[in-house]
Amino acid sequence: MSPSVLHDETFDEEVPILIIGGGPSGLLLAFMLEQLGVRSLIAEKYATRLAAPKAHALSPRSLEICRQFGLDVNDIRKVGTSRSDAYWVNFITNLAGEHVRKLPYERMDAEVLNSTPTMIHNIPQPAFEELIAKRLSKSNLVEIRKNHAFVDLKQFDGHVITTIINLDSKEATKVRSKHVVACDGAKSAVRSFLGIESEGEDSYETMMTIHINADLHPIVKKQVGMLHWVMDPLVSGFIIAYDLSGNQVLICNFDSGKWPVESWNEEHCRKVVDAAIGVNAKYDVLSFHPWILSRKVAKSYSNGRVFLAGDAAHSFPPTGGLGLNSGLGDVHNLAYKLAAVHHGSAKDAILDTYDVERRQVALVNSKQSVKNGKKIFGLLKTLGTTDPNIDVARHNLYQTIHDEKARIDINRGIEDQREHFDNLGLHIGYVYGDKRIPDNASVYEPICVPGARLPHAWIKLIDLEKVQLPAIDSSY
């Protein structure tokens, strides 16, 4: 295509919405825009989807959004963890060791269906991404261009010209669009280019994520669960059981002074995984990477015609499962507004409400995630496991959990984690414009005010013969 000229600026192609980043937020945004009749282009830096499972919980609100836009929720559930395997959070010495206590994982009881038609479900992030990508592959309104990275952008009155580059051929392409949405992750190149700073808390814990492939069913036996909090002093972390017969992630808190990040290798990872499992087991270490338990929220979600969404706008600890879901809420809010402006049914000023409405949600969710992290890792550190000698620390752990008085304190400490694993109030109870921080993330109170999600209610038909409605499949 011969380049077009506009005010001495050339461009190679044109699209209404350019999306930088093809993760869950970028893909869902493109899908929603397609459903609203708006064409988009996704520029995705990576040639292939990252294998590490990453986030694992789709909240009730996220599933409501998927359902609202025509994604079959039961199809989504089929690529996730079975509810029978995911119902509990176990507190254990190790997988083969002593079971101290358990709590329910989020609200997966029948009563929650009084508040939402789509209870939470556990789905590995790559599986969710792949499901949406397959739907988009059949679309005439969406193109996903992999192995293309953001370079720079220039804003003009009425449009943006963005340079993206093919990482193989090094060929640059200038794309003209009405708007740009950056969904390019916590290390967002777009956010950095725009100079948008973030607020948050200083890092306070060093973490390691170890992705393994292992059949844990024979080890956990009846003590199945979505999360297994391991008290062993070498671990001090948790296993996310995406699939008990194969796909697992161990996230551990470690002393970077004692075990510097650069000293970690597969051999050391195996020592930690072995301690978490507790018996000899076959498994593969697929990857490992360090990170810092901290929170960041961009000070602004927009700059002119460019918007931040998902991890590009906010990043916070996984303790609570709020990060991915916050991002999906971002693009749901933004998609309607972009489509309304594109179709001429709303003025550009409506886009100013995106920052006002979504940033406060991220601030609340990020603070709750940090609160959860501090409480849970604080609990693990009160079990007598801080001695630098691992053998001594293990001895102290077993002494502590078998001491009758100490066990009362442990049970009280575990009970205090209940809010961590029940965020229903944050998932479906937020109100745009309300800056109050909820006293308890678990409490959901239906409310009918502007900015709130319309409370859920089941429709009961008095005369089934007079009204024909499609049946709702609630078999899940």
C-alpha cells in the first residue's frame, strides 16, 4: 500500500482502534469491539503465547461480561479446573504431610447464585486467551499481528500515528488510528513512552514462581483444592493446582539475602518443589522467574487519544485474584465508550470518564491484594519457621502445630484469611464514583444507583406457554 500523507506525516495503514498487546485484556477488548461493529488491529510482541499459566480465576463479573458479549460461559468452564478439584484452600505442612485446616475458595456455593448467574471459575490464563483468539481468528473486523512491538507514537488532532515493528524482519509500519489502547502488560512500553508514572507501595517481599508439570492426584488424595498453602520453611508459599494431573505453579517467598536471585537454577528449584511435595515424585521444571510483591497503579489511565488498560494500567500481587479481572473490567468499560464515539452516538468527552471510573477500582483492588499478601505471609512467618537452619525451622514448625495452645492461635490466624479467599464484594459490588474502601471485601450488598452493577435476579415466568425464552444451562 502506498503511504498516505497528512500534515507531513506518512502512514502505511489505517484502523479505527489499535491495540498494543494481545493478552487477556487486549483480546477481550478486540472481541467486544467486534461485537459492537468496530474494527481493530492487535500488535502483539510475542510470536507465541506464553506457556506459564499466570492468572487462574475468572470472577463472577468477568464471566458476566463474557456472557453479555456472547461467549459461552460453559465452554469457558470446560477449559478450566473442575469445581470438585478447586473448591478448597488447604493449609498444610507439605502436600504429603499434615493437613492443618482448610477454607472455601471464593464463593462456589449454591447460595451465591442469588447474587450472580455466573459463579467464579478457575481457568488458566493461556487457555482463556486461546479461547478468545480462536473466536477472533474467524472475524473480519479483527487482525492479530504477532511478533510486532510498539516503537513510538505521535498524536494529532483527531488521530494517532503509531509505529510498530516486525521483530523478525525489522520492518516498521506506521498505523493511523482514531485511538490506541495499551494492553501491553506491567512493563508497558506505551506507558513508559508517554511518561505516565505510577503510585503504589514499595516492594516488601521477593517471590519466585516455579512452573512444573506433575501428577499430584496420588499425593493429595482426598485433600484436593485450588490453592495449597505450604508451611514448610523452605517453601513458605503456595501451589496453584490448575490441573492436579499435570499443570501446577509453586509461588514461594524467599530470603534474597540468603538465596540471591542470580543463584537460582533448576537444581535449587527442585529442592523447593521437593519440600513442597514432601515425597519423591516425578515432575518437570518448565520455567522459573522472580518477582516482587508490590502494587502499582498508573497516575493517569489516558493521554490524549491513548488509553491504558489491564496490567499496563495497574499491577498488584496475585493474593486475591483481582489483577486479571480488574483488566477485563477496564476493557469492558472502555469498549462501549470507544464504540459509541466511533459510531457518532457519543462525544469524545465520554472517554474522560474511563479514568475516573476504573482507576478507583484498581486502587481498591490493589490495596486489598497487598493486605491479603501481608496477612498470609505474615501468618506463615509466625509458625516458628524463621530459623536460618532449615532442619531447626522444620522442627519448630511441627512443634508449633502440635502444641495445643499454639494451634488455637494458628486456627485463629487461618480464620483471619477468610476475606482473602472471598472477594465477592469487590468482584460485583464496586460503584463507579464511590471512593470508599470497603470494610470487608467479602460483603456484597445489592444497590441500585448510577455506577453500580444492576443487581442480579432470576426471572420466574408465571405462564410458560405465553412467553418463550431460551433455557438457561446452569448445569455447572
